[in-house]
Amino acid sequence: DKIINDVDETVALHKALGTTNIGVGGCSARTYDEIMAFIEKFNAAAAEYAKHGFKLTYHNHAFEFVEFVPGTSRMSYMYENFDKKNISFVLDTCWVAKAGGDVREWLEKLAGRIDILHLKDLKVVYKNENGWDTDHRYCEIGTGNLCWQGILDTAAAIGVKNYVVEQD
């Protein structure tokens, strides 16, 4: 709410931090009308921040990829409707994979729109001794199920500017 409603204070804070990216990590929209209202507000805020030399960014988690309106997801709506000039994505490799998405495919879709790539790995593990139930767990980069060479090659090819290793 502060990012959307208090541009002056948010700009002052980010100037003090020495960054030109202002990030949001999540959207609680549960309906089509709510996601479109969020996108409209985020686009309007992004235009205001651009006047001050800042860019809004959106950091994904797994839930944005879940179908919530028949045939599409929050991430698809944001991809299609965010202001391409003033809003970028902080794509998180782990969350894309956990949601069942293809990290390289999303990198390619968001080419030119990723200022920061969060590098985080995960692996499939058994939840019980019978080995029937599986879950995903965070792990050190390179010890999980993500294809790092392909991800890094694709990220470099599409012009990712910054890489952040995130170790949970």
C-alpha cells in the first residue's frame, strides 16, 4: 500500500538506499476484477515512479502460476498487462520450478523485462519412509533439480542485469 499510495516517501527511502528499483513481492488478488485492479494501480504507480527515475519490480512466488481464472494465472495477467517500460520482474527460479513452470521458458517470455534474477534451487524429496509422498525442499544451488547451465545461458542471452543467489 505504501508503494502505491506514498510515492514521495518511497522515493526518499530508495534514494537513501541507493537503488532505482522498487519491489513488490506478491499480489493477493483472488478474482479477475482484483488482479486487473492491482495491475491498473501498479501501472499508474509505475508511471509516477518513472518521473523520478525509478522502476517498479514484481517478485514472483509459486502461487502466481496457479490457475485462478479458468485458463490463466496471475502471472499470465501480469506478464500481459504490466507496463513493459516501467515495470520489470524479479524472476525467482525456485518458485517458477515449484509451480511446475519452465524457468527457461519464462526467462524467454520476459526477455528485456528482468532486471534481477533470483537464483534458488530446490529438489524433490520423500516426505515419508515409504517413499510414496514427495515434496520440494530448498537446497544449495547445484544440488537440486534445476538445470543451472541452461538457466544461466538463457539469462545471459536475454540480458538479465543482476543475479542474486538466494539461499533459504
